[in-house]
Amino acid sequence: MSANPVHHPTAAVEVRHLTKHFNGVAAVDDISFEVARGEFFGFLGPNGAGKTTTVRVLTGVLRADGGTAVVMGFPAGSLRAKQMAGVVPEMANAYTDLSAWDNLMLMADLYGVPASTAKERARGLLQDLGLLERKDSLVRAYSRGMRQRLILAMALISDPEVLFLDEPTSGLDVQSSRLIKELLRKLNRAGKTIFLTTHDMDEANQLCQRVAIINKGKIVAIDSPERLRLATGRRHSVEVSFETSISAQVLASLPGVSEVQKLGDKYRLFTPSPGAVAMAVVEMARTMGLNIVSLNTLAPSLEDAFVALTEMESRHA
Amino acid sequence: MPELSLLGQQLRRSLTIARKDMRIYYSKGPVVIFGVLFPVFLFLAFSIGREFTIDFMMPGLIGMVLFFTATSISPVVVPWEAQARTLERLMSSPIRLETIIAGDILASLLFGIAISAVPIIAGLVLGITIASPALFALAVIVAAVCFAALGNIFSVPPSNVPATVNMIAAAVRFPVIFISGVFIPLQQLPHWGQWIAYISPLTYFTDIARGCIQGQAHLPPAVDFALLIAFAALFLVLAMRLHHRTMPRRL
């Protein structure tokens, strides 16, 4: 265990040329990035992209084959780094033969939290996550959403500086998912660093200040969700519906339209200049005597950006 | 000093692991009952119809109960945790892998000692006398450490199916019972049988127990203890090192 902090003092997580192979295949392939202290950082990627492997290296569950990873100034996997981190592993479970309260006290003991502090924190966390009334029930009687809320509480019992969450809301009911997101926002406002692994683009868009997109073990982009969305400008679009049916070819012939898709009773016109196309649609409708029911300009979603970036990377590979 | 404080911290956390194991895995009624009944019935199957004295029977029975119970649950704790998806959470806590293994072994040896108290007390009620109670108690503790560490080694192969691990454990546990002087004292074994017996740590505990209860040990107590301690040290080191190699493959 290193006694002194190493590397960048203001970075909560610092990864340099990290590599991890399984059976000769690179699950994580020479990735580098930093997460600032107090940042809400998203780590996005399709299944098998290397997200969980990266988190497992950062939380000390796996050892990297190459490169370095530092958490709160200490080598990832060292006792000091682990002491400063809270972890919600993918598909993790609490001990089902123990109550929620006993699970929390067990975690508090493993992190060396004094009993009086642990009890106070446990009560507050269970209250925030809507589990206080069921604190003495065995976890085996909990629903999946309740278990996941408890696992988050277990990760927070040591009041960690940085929190690693691997798909924390995957497959959860709306109420549990909302409670978890609300608590994460609150923690981030209080200055905690959050490292969120997800493949839910909406979640990343709502919560994260910056996101990294990983595909086939390589980082393909790191930026704010907004800038990533705008960076794929070719996916801007105009959505229009008319009272009467119209040929898609007429819309495709409008200047600046690169592609037309029919979606139910609407048409989606892809263009790099949505304002000009919207005006052209209005002009065309006026000329042809068509009534417009709705007309919207749509910016590309983070999902569009994600698909474009991962497809681009796959083509280059 | 920081190393000492770190050692103290990790020891406290291994106690937490042991307490967790005791509550979750060892306190179940069937585990306790099976821990006592199985070795007793196995022993009775081999001794009924023969004219054995209680002094002759008890050292073997105590050795067998201690061996079976200390190696009963420890092989399956790690696979259970991996299967229940609680292991990754433990691995990301500020504890070393050695701390987890030490906690698992501690719970196992305490269970072995507690269950072995049943035949010891029964023997005392039936009239056996233990010539050197302190020596005997020390032997029970050292043997429990040795057997619990051996049990933990059975869980090294990275299988998360408890039945597979139990099969591996059974393949070792049963032969060990038959070669360790449990049913036939060492001095009554042929020369080649004695050499086979020397590769089993249970032999040395049974020999100490025969010395304390029957007054008929085959080897000097110092030799029995030295070999029992050597086996315990070897199994502890192997358990720690081998789990380091295989743990990443179970997660």
C-alpha cells in the first residue's frame, strides 16, 4: 500500500494507458482519461465494450495488465484508494440472510466506521432511500429495486469521496430509479465525485457533466453530453406531419435534406441546417395548399451521438 | 508502527468476516446437526459389533468430528459468495484477500472446535479421562486451524458451483479418514500403512488424542505438534497464495 498520494492532486480518478486482457483479447485497450474531484462522470458503451472491466480495475477487484490507475491520489486497488471509494458493482447483491440494518453495519465494520457514526449514517441513508421502515426485514424479502437501493446505501455508509456505480438503475422500477438518481444528484451537489457506468443515454444526459464513450476497449470520445450531441450535427432533423398524406420524395427534394424517414403519421427530415429546412417545409406547404399539423426541429440525442461514434469506430477498426 | 496498525486493522476486519460467516453459513440448524451426526454415524458404522473400549473409540471419534466439521463449510463459502454476487462487494472493500481468507478460516475453525466439544463432553460423561487437558486443548486448536485451512484450499479451483467444490472436498476428506489412525491405531498398522498415515495431518492429532486419553501415543507429542503446526502453516500459505491466482477468474 502506498503511504503517499501520487499523480494529479486535483483528479479523483486518473487513468493512463490502462490495458486489461482476457485470454489474449483486449477488454480494455490502452485507455487514458481523468475525472476531476466533484465531477459527475459518465462511462458509456455497448455491452462488452470494457466498462465493467475498467470499473473493476478502478475498484481493485481486478489487476490491470498495463498502465496505471489512480483513485483519489492512491493506486487503484490499494487499501487507501478502496477506503476512499464507495462501490455499487454490476448485478451485486446484499446478504439476503441478513437484514438491511445488519448489511449496513457489516459494511461499516469493513470500512472501519465507528459504531455510533455508522448507526447515524445508516438511519439517514435508509430514510433517504425509503427503506427505514423495513430496516429489520431480511433482504431475501426485498424487491429488486429495494435491494439495489440498499446496495447504494451500503456503498455510502463510509461517506466515500468517490462513488463508482456500474449500471445502478438497470432493470429497476421507476420509483427506485428516481430515488437513486435523486440521491446521486444530491451527493454530487455536496461535492462527491461520481463515476457512473451506464448504457442508458437519457440517464447519462440527465446526470453527467462529462461522458466518455468506450467501444471495443477503446475510448472513442470524451466530452460534455451537449457537445457530443452537437458534434454529430449531421443528425439534426425536422419532424413534420400534415393533415393529408404526401409523397416522401417531395420532401426529399427540398434543399439541404439528406434523408427522409416516415415515422407513423410523421416525416423526419435529416439535415445539417434544420432552421432553413423548416422554413422550406412551410413554404412548400403554403405553395401546395397543405395544412401542417405539427412541425419541430430536433437536435441529435446523446443516443444518436453514441450510435454515430461507436459505428464510426467500428468502421475504422 | 504503520505496519502494526495496518495489521491490527486487517485483523479486526477478518473478525468481521468471521462473524458474518458464522451468522450466515454456520448457524443454520441442518449444518450444526449434520456436523455432529455424520461423523458419529460413520464412526458407528465401523465400530459396532467390535469390542472397542470407550478410551479407544473417543480419540478417533473426536479427530473425525473435528476434521469433518472444520472442513465442512469452508470449501463452499467462497463459491457461495461468488454465486450470490456478494464477493465482488467484499473484494472492493478496504480489506486484503488474505483478510477475507483468514476470516473464512477463523469461522471454520471456531465451528470445528465448538462441534468437537460435543463428543469431548460426551466422552467425559461416559468416563474417559484426559491426562493433559492443556496439551489436548492446544492440539484441538492447532488441528482446527490446520483442517480449516485445508478446507479453504478445496475452494481454490475457480468453480462457483458448491456441488463441484464439495465433490473435490469429499475426494480428499474420506481417504484421509481411513489413513489417519482413526479406526486403527498407528502402532497396529503395517509399516507401509504407517508411512501412508504420516502424509495426513489428522494422524498427528489422533495420535496426540490417543496419548492424552488412552496413554498410548505412537510418536512423541513434540513430533506430533511440530508436524501438525507445519501442516497448518503450509495449508495457510497455500490457501492465501492460491486464492490470489484464481480469484480474478471467479468474478
